[in-house]
Amino acid sequence: MKKKFFKLLSKLNKKILPSYSKRQLDLAKATKFQKAIIGWKLWVTKNSL
């Protein structure tokens, strides 16, 4: 059940949240908000695997 929830959340993240890797964002220049989005996406991806 938990894994299904995170897989669904991962699909929603992919559709809704911006992809910073495609934009080649430099993490040193990222804002706190951008870092929070990256951290959120990383946490969801880790839990969905």
C-alpha cells in the first residue's frame, strides 16, 4: 500500500513539478524553494523504489 502511494505521488510530481535537470540548474545557485522541490522529489523517488 505504501509503495503504491509513493508511485502515484511520483507520477504526480513528474507532471506537476518542474524538472530542473532538463534546465541544467546549478545547485549552488538554486533558491531555497528550488532546493526544497529537489529534496521532495528525491524523497518521493527513494520511497517509491
